[in-house]
Amino acid sequence: MEDIPMEEGETNKDIEVAPALIAVHPAQESVAVAVGSELRVFDIHGGSAVSLVDDSCGPSHKDSIRAIRYGAKGKLFVSAGDDKLVKIWSTESWRCICTVSSEKRVSAVALSNDGLYVCFADKFGVVWVVDLDDFDGNQALVSKKAAPMLSHYCSIITSLEFSPDGRFVVSADRDFKIRVTVFPKKPLDGLHEIQSFCLGHTEFVSCLAFVYTSEYPQGFLVSGSGDSTVRLWDISSGSLLDTCKVESKAGLLESNGRGEECNSPVTNLCTIPDGTLIAVAIQSLQGIVLLSCDLSARTLSIAKVVSIKGEAFIPTSLSTSSSGLLWMVAGVSNLRGCDHPSLARVRVISGFRESSACSPEHEQTVLGDNEIPGGDKLLEKLQGSLSVDEKVFLAAAEAVKTAMSNLLVKKQYSAEKRDLRKRTRNDRKIKQ
Amino acid sequence: MLENKANPTISKSTGLPRKRFYRARAHSNPLSDSHFPIPISPCQVDYSLHYPQLFPSSDKIDGAKKIQFADVGCGFGGLLISLSTLFPETLMIGMELRDKVTEYVKERILALRVGNPGQYQNISVVRTNSMKYIPNYFEKGQLSKMFFLFPDPHFKEKNHRRRVISTHLLDEYAYCLGVGGIIYTITDVEELGEWMKACLESHPLFEALTKEELEVDPVVKLLTSATEEGQKVARNGGQTFQAVYRRVMPSL
């Protein structure tokens, strides 16, 4: 920690807030929402809230959760965050089968497609790997130690993703960089062979996902960034195939009447399974933008904007399953000046199943609260309460925005200010 | 050159910049945020700025020559200048984090170009943090030689991750080096010498050069004789520790 100069005295010490996160089981058997240190899971299949079983005493996570994810087969679930703990859960029993300690705060997690390895990235740019090969069913694992796998030199890793064929692991950081590394047979010895770097973003990269179909099983990588673009990449060469300036292309700037103020960061994106649609969350947008990817022409285009009417809902996290629903959450932890310790609002958009290639015009509709699978019981579990105060959500969106820019945007100082900061450095030796 | 007569930072007899006017801290923190411009990708490195005689316009020509040697932490540029005449057909670049030192090397190269028409057109220097941004400058397999001469030893264990040679950074250097490319390291600090050797030895993409190969490589001799640091060590009768390794294909 001591190597990163902390912001002191200049910005008032804002309590670090974390955006709410959502993850859906690949077959939509359950949904998980993380707000602050709280992990909430609802079993859609059984229609009931899940109580987590964790043998370590006290709450499972003691600080904000920064990453949650289901494994590709849906048997495992991983949660990790600022408390430097990576928890691996069995989704059958929802028992924590393994807790791995990290040296630093964890910023991203990924599971290998075969479910044998869990990877997590820390805020110092190191990606670690834990093997799970002796995991059988619900039996608790012996304590596991993580091995360092690769490193982005001292840059916060924002996203971690395995390629659909499992041959590569892709990591994105706040220094505009996306690295594609060969995932070998023995990853515990480290990943040394870099396949490519995908370079082109001009701000931090916030999210990664793969678009792939049965005709294009390798797929292409899509990335969202603080430069307000979504880009399409060929990971084997690292070449940039297309760039979509989401905000201006979708005509959001004009409609909002803030033509001068562009560059709202892309905060999250997710691809619709077996399809070519990409759902994109943008920091200022009450709703989502749907992009369509033409895999043969290797281009991205705006399919439509799905706006959410009737409430101030700016999603902080998106997730999909094979069932044709897009799950979204908006919310934040530790919001100041608010009665609720943490806020979360879950919304769902339907109409993705048939829409893939043949009819992108297929109607996407925002479901009402009573139309959501699991209904009120699900919302009560995941949101914490059924009703939510509208005004708080605008404040929450603002808090998420500030937290994200504090975390990921490089601070710019004027020449004088830089001088002053140099002079007041606390690591300077005092001459006797 | 006329106005240089009044400029005290340029030596009157040689026309070269005088080092005393470019004093800088010996150390720089590679972990801190950088605020200098960085090319977004290797194709955006403007060769016409670095090698104006060889690249008269900034338009990219396909198949044009690319930089092949990188001197990481080039310091005052002694090695580059020796290599320039030894490999006149090869483009090379020095990378240095300290602003003032970079300025000095820039002036030195410009003065050498003026004093020796037609020569020193193949070397240049850039201020950058190579530990963070090396893939922004070089494509996969673009380089054939990389130099890490007398790097900052960072003795404290807590600062070991600031060392320019480490297992994880070697992954990136292996990416930039073509198969067969050579990485040269040298230091006068025994502990660091062992560290660098151990990192290279255990890395699956590098293999040590044999004694015979080292003897016939003209560059190896320059490691100690051409650099300012090397000369200083020789003057004081100090020892140096070198490790020279070749980039190899990964074994399956």
C-alpha cells in the first residue's frame, strides 16, 4: 500500500463506495446480488431465498464485494473483494467450500471453463490461480494457497475473462491495456506466453466479454472503456476490428441535451448467450444500449436503446443466462446521508431468446416487478426491501460515478500542484 | 549552432551537451502514475520524430524498418552511441524514465548528428516507463536485442517489485523479443546479479548463451566498456555480474 501515493487533504476523504453487482446462474437456477459486504442469493428454481453456509465465523465478507461470478457449468460460484478474501461456493448447497486469502484487495475473478481453476486479480495487477481439481461435490476443501500467474505492472485489473475455447485468459487494466495470455496445462507454474495485447482504448478498460456463436466458436472479444467506446478485437493477433462510440452513435447526447459533455464511461457489458447482441451499461444512461455484432463482417452497430421509464435506474451491473432474460442491478454500498446502509434495485429485460441473428427487431421489454421470475420474494431478498426511494438512486448513481473515477482515472495535477506534492512527500529524508 | 556559443550547457570544444547541467535524481519511482504522453499502440510510434533522416514523413510505409534494439534505462546513452556505429543499419531506441537524463541524451544525439554528418541517424531516446508501457512501443517479436545495464538495485525487499527484471516482466520482454533475440543484463551489485540470473534461468522462454557464444558476441564487450556506469565501475576496480540469455520457443 505504501507505494501508491494516497490522495490526502485534497479530496475530502470519501468513504469508498462499491457498485452493486449481479450474476445469474447459466441455466437461471439462481441469481446473486452483492451490495457492499453483503451477498444475497435467491434460488429461482426452488422459489426461495438462499441462506449461505460458511464455516468461518462472522459474516462471509467483511468489506465491499468487488467481483462475483458463476462457473460456466453453474456448479461453482466465486465472490471476492476488498476484504482480501476469495470465497468459493458450491451452488448446490450454497456452502463455502474454500476461502483463499489474497495479499491485496481483489478486483476481478474468473473460473476456467472446465471448472478446475479459479483466477483472481488484485489491485496491484497480479493475477493468482487456485486449482480445484480435488473438489468433489459438497465436501469442504483443504485450505488452498494461490499461486501468482501473471502480472500487469502495478495497474488495477478491472476484468478477467477466459476465451470460449479456454485457451486464453484475457485481463484488462486501468492503463488502457488488454492482455491475452496463453492458459497452459499447468497454470500453477505461471503464464509466460503472451499471445497479444489489444491496444486502442484511450481510457481505463472497465469490462470484457466474448461474442460467439456455433458458427464462430472462437468468437471475438468486446471491451468497454472509460473512453465511452465499445471495441471489437481479434485476440489471436490483438487487432482492433471495430470501435463503437456508444453514446454518440446511439444519439444519447442530443436527446439528453448535453452535447458538449460526452465521454460517459461504459461501466459494464454482457453478451447474450448464443447470440450476437451485446448489452451495454453507460454511466449516465437510464437503461441500456443493445449493440449488434456482425461476426462475418467483424463490425459493431447499435441495435437499439432500451430505456427504463418511470424510475431513475442506471444499471451498475448486468448478467444474462441462456433463458433469454437480461438481469440488471443498480445500487451502491455505504451511501452517505442515507438511512439505508446499502441500496440495490433489480430490473429484468426479456425478449432475447429468438432475437439473436434472425430478428434483431424482436421486442425487448422491461418486465414489471410482478413479472420477474421469483416475483416479490426474489426482489425482497435481492433488494433488501420491496419499495425503494427514487431520489436515493440518483444520489447512488452519482456516488458510483465518483468512486469509479477516483479509482480508475489518472489524477491530473497542474505544474504548481505537482511541485507542492513533491515538496510535501512524506517519504523524503529530513536533513539533520 | 551559432546561438550555442552563448549556451553554457553545450561544451564549446566538442559541441556536446555538458552532463553537469543535466543532473537528476539517481532513482525514480517506476510505480507512480505517469503523466507523459504514451503511444496508444506500436503503430502510433512516430518514427519521423525519432529518425528524421531515415523517415522524412510521418506516414507509415508498410514493410518499413522497425526498431530492433531497445536499451531499457539507457541512462546517459553511452551504449546507444557505441552500438550506433557498430550496427549502422539497425534502428535502436533508449528508454529512460528520468526526464532530465532523457533531455541530455536527446541533445547528445542531436549534437553527434551535427558533428558527424550521416552518422547517428539510427539512434533515438524516449522518456517512458518501460515497466508499464513496453507493449505500447513494440509489436510481438519486433526486437532482436534488449539491454538492461546497471539497473537500479532496489535493495529493500519491499521494493523488489520495482526491479526492472522480474519473472512477470520477463513475460513482456519475451513477447517483444523475436525467437533468437537476446537479452543482456549487467550490474555491479552481486545480489541483483544473482536475482536477474535466477529470474532468467527459471523462465521457460529464455536460455543462457554458451561461453563460446558470449566470446564471439561483440556486444558483450560493450556492456562494461561503453556505458557511463560500466566505466565508473572499471575506474574503481569493481566487479560486474552479467547474464545474457536468448529468447527461445516455449517447450510443449
